[in-house]
Amino acid sequence: MSGLTILTIFVLAAFVGVEVVSKVSSTLHTPLMSGANAIHGIILVGAVMVTAHATSPVLLVLGAIAILLATVNLVGGFVVTDRMLEMFSGKKPAQQRAQEPVGSERP
Amino acid sequence: MNVLPSPVTELAYLAAAVCFILALKGLSSPRSARRGNLLGAAGAAVAVVTVLLSTDFEGANLAVVLGSVGVGSAVAVPAARRVKMTEMPQLVAIFNGVGGGAAAIVGIMELAEFAGHDVKLVVAGTTAFAVFVGATSLLGSLLTFGKLQGTITSRPIVLPGAGVLLVAALGAGLGAAVAVTLTADVWFGVVLALLGLAFGALLVLPVGGADVPIVISLLNAFTGLAVAASGWAMGSTLLLVAGTLVGASGTILTLAMATAMGRSVNGILFGALKGGSTAG
């Protein structure tokens, strides 16, 4: 890819990132932070790519550590976010629940 | 194993990127939040399976990769399942820190691979950014964990000359980043990582306990940008898009959290250094 193509993708992604969270309600600040945190665990894909062709033992060990850390970020991030949101649906304040249409609770 | 044709790989990564966008969108509204998070996890699963099926692995490297993923999952899932509700923010801080650490290590491994090759300035430069910011996020996040957990005092810790030290660490980091950009040398990269760790510590120590969640959100955005820089350097659109999404949305979220608490990000980070109050 040319540098300009990458720059274009970067700028457009930044705008999308700003737009998608611009209307977040304050009760969801922590779960959103946690969910976004899980998403950057995708560095796992980069860690796998560089570890795949590591030939020296030092690089292989470094790669194993990077993959381990990235997996903790990615997997743990999504699981803990799900737990936060699970509590959410159970312990919602009455007034907030009243604003939601019937049947929006998870089954 | 490299069994996927290249267009299929690219399309799978595109699908994962779309999942991440929809995940953030879903997480912004109470009704769709849980679905959004699951969609994000699905996107991540697609991306990980895709990279395993589209990469050539040297020797026994595939076994090392799968083993590390297995151990990482075995550590993370019970931790995330068992953590007490009140201790979730600290756990998120740790997850964020290790993600930053992973980005920094990936950057250093890339520099090691560059040895003896002609490397474009922009590739070495974005790698340098990933190393420094990833390391900043690693130690910064671990210290926020300590502050929330009570391992270290939650009151602002202001070292003598903290302001000067902070500026010095950033300046030295910039110098090392320029050196990495020009030479793509791995040892400059290691120095850069150490300076990143120092900068992270100096940035977080003066923050007061009540402001810590906002700083975790800021470091979350930092890690996102480090991942985006890795994607830039490696030519991976998925990492570039996912990291940029988190960097941008994390910045907006940090500002929103600060506003909701009636604080300014500037005051949170540098208030104690100026001798102002960071109480509260």
C-alpha cells in the first residue's frame, strides 16, 4: 500500500471512531472503555505475524510473550465487558428500565 | 498454514474491522451494548482464525503461537469471570497495560527483523511510535492498577522535580524515536521502550485516586494509537483501523468522562505538578 492510501484509511477511521461513540450515555462509559480496550487486543494478529517467521530463540521467546499478553488483553477484555453488561441488564434503575420498550431485556 | 487465498484473507479482515465499528456503535447505547460486545468478540475471532490460516510458519512456530494463545486464554478467562464487580476497573487497567506491552514488544521484534534491510523512514518511525507509546501504556496502566487496588497510595505522588523529569523523559523519548526512525536499530528501540516506561510512570504517579479511571481511559486510547502505528508499519489494514478506532473513540470517551466528573484532562494530568489541587 502507498503511504497516502494508509494515511487516508487512518484519517477516515479516526472520524468513524469519533462518530460512533459521540452519543454515548454516561452510564455506559466504563463498559465502552472496557470494550474498546478489548478491541486493541487485536495486536494479537500483529504478534502472530511477526512470531510466525521468527528464527532466533530470543525472538521466539519475545513473540511468545507478546502473544500471551495480547491474548490476555483480547480474550479477557471481551469477557469482562460482557460481565459488566450482564450486571447492567439485571441492576438497571427502575426509571431507566421504564424508558425502554418491553421485550428489550435479554432472554 | 497458508491455505487461504489472499482476497479471502483481505475480506475476512475487512469483516473483522466492520465488526469492531459496529461493536463500538452498539456499546454506546444500553439496549445494544451486550450484542455490540459479542459482535466485537466475533470479529476478533474471525481475525485470529484468519491470521492462523493465512500465514507461513517457520518450523515449530505454529505450536509456540497456539501454546501462547492457550496459556493467555487460560489466564484471562478465569480472571475476568471471577473478578469482583468493584475491582473491574483495575482489571481493565491490567488488560490495557498488557496490550500496550504487546504492541511495544511487537515493535521491537520488527526492528530486530529490519536489521540489514533497507527500511522506509515512515515504517521505522511508526514502529518507534508503537514502541514508546506501548511502553508508556504498559507501566502507566500497571501503576493505575496499583492506585485503585491500594498497592500504592491513591494520593498524588509528586517526585522532586517531577515536571522537569516528565519533560526530560518525553524529550529523550523523542530523541530516541528520531534515532530509531533514522537507523531502525533494535538497541535504540530498547532504549526507547525504557524511556516509554519512565514516561508512563512519571505521567501517572501524580494523578489522584478519584481521577484514575479517566487516566485509564486515556491510556486505553494510547494503546489504540500504538496498535494503529503497528498496523501502519506492518501494512496491516485491520490493525490500523482497529487501533485508530480505539484511539479516536478512547479520546472522545476520556473527554466525556472528564466532563461528566467536572474535571479537565489537563488538570488531572498536570494539576499536581503545578502545585494545584488534585483532591477529589
